Amino acid sequence: MKKIKTWLMGSGLLAVLLTLSGCVRQLPDGTPDTTGIIYRFLVQPMSYFLTYIADNLNLGYGLAIITLTIIVRLIILPLGINQSRKSMIQSEKMQYLKPQVDAAQQKAKEAKTREEQMQAQMEMQQVYKDNNVSMLGGMGCLPLLVQMPIFTALFYTMRSTPGMIGATFGPIHLDSPNLILVAVAGIAYIAQGYISMIGIPDEQKKTMRSMLIVSPLMIVVMSISAPAGLTLYWVVGGVFSCIQTFITNVIMKPRIRAQVTEEMKKNPPKTVVTPRKDVTPTAEAPKVAAPKNGQGRNAGKQKNRN
């Protein structure tokens, strides 16, 4: 029942996010439909907010977008920290399960039949299940998905807000693409990815390297033809992510590591898979020490011969 509830909540939340991230309905002349639910609950309030910051407070639309970005990131900050904490806990627990996982992988490699291979895979899944560890390592992209409705609403806000037309932020025209900001946004998220790997074992780094490409590439693709105001949102968000990731990796990770170590001492991992004893020793296997002072099995025979 718990798994069903978790699946329903996850799929339902994803459906809502994808719906909110959809395009705002447009009229035949290309203007957004002001009666649409997404326009009324996201685009219009955002337009009022940016206009108030830019005109009433005389800060300009560039600083208005930066202010909006900071507010959005502060709202989703607890979600991001919680996601990072779960990922760190899963990563630390994985280190204690590695011997069993390696044994299950070895069985899968040596399997001669389909049944033996499936059995080895089931044992590996059981290792994770019995020790309450996710096979995905606690990784997720929910914080990024939460921002997608904001990104979509901001896109249509810039197209429908009169003051955004011709608005500038220093030398940058906010209503047209800017490749410099696109490059800065990509670099910011690449830096965030590398900061997230601080203190992670080399084996896990190999797994995470592919993820380092996904997030920056997604940001670059979405920003390369978008108005600079949208790219400015991702630039500020990327810098914010770097700071947040540095805090979680430098401050939180040592505490979580100590917590998991203490937990494993009190409740050692459940043994599901044990290494096979008939495996041929490899070059890395520990070697048996040679007998000293003639105390080996044939030592008596050698003395009799002498």
C-alpha cells in the first residue's frame, strides 16, 4: 500500500508539473489567451510583480528578474536540501553494500543460463530492498521540474508585458537572445555539477559524469533561442545552485557520513548475497603467506631426508 501511495503521489505531481509547464494557449493573432488558467494564475501575477519591481521601485526589469529568481529559489530551497540529504544518505549506505553488490554482479557475469542471470539480478535487488537503499542512489530532478512552470510563465510574461519590450540590463537587451548569458548559464550548471561530486568515491563519479552533461545541456538548449531575460533567470539560478551545493557538500556531508557510520555500527547491513568460495583467485586477491622456518606441511619429510 505504501508503494502504491508513493507511486500515485509521484506520478500525480509529475502530471501536474507537466501540465503547468505546457504552452499557454494562443489566439490566432499570436497573443496569449488571457482567459486561460495558466495565464491567469502564473503569467499575469508574474507580469504584475515584474512591473511593480521595475517601475514602482525603479529597479528595472533586469533586477526584477533577479529578485524573482531569488524568491523562487528560496521557496524550493527546502525541497533541494531534502533531495540532497536523501542522495547523500543513499550514497553513504551504498559503500557498506558494495561487497554484496559486487558479489551479485560477479554471479551475473558467471551465469551460464538465463535463469541464473535473473536470479543474480533478483539477489542484487533484494540487497537494496532489505537494506532500504534505492538503486538510483536518491538522485532526482524534482527541483528542476518545479522550476519549469516558472520558466514557461516567464517566457510568456516577457512576450505579453509591454515594459519588457526594449528593456535592457546594462548592455544586454532582455527581449532578445544573448549567447554570452547562455554560455554563463551553461558554465554555472557545469560548475554546480562538479561541486556536487566533492567527497564522492571515484566509482560513483564515473556514474555521475553522464548526469553532469544533462542539466547544463538542457539549460543551454532552452536558453539559446530564448530572450535574455529568461537566460538571466537560469544564470542567477545556476549561481544559487553552486552556493547551495557547496553548503550541502561541505557542511552537511561530513555530518551525514558520521551519522550513517554510527547507524551501520548499531545496525549492520543485512547479508543477502555472500561471495562465492569457488571463484578463482585473481591477482588482486590476498596471497597466502609462505611457511616460515620450515613449519610447512612437508617440513617433517625434509628433516627425515636430511
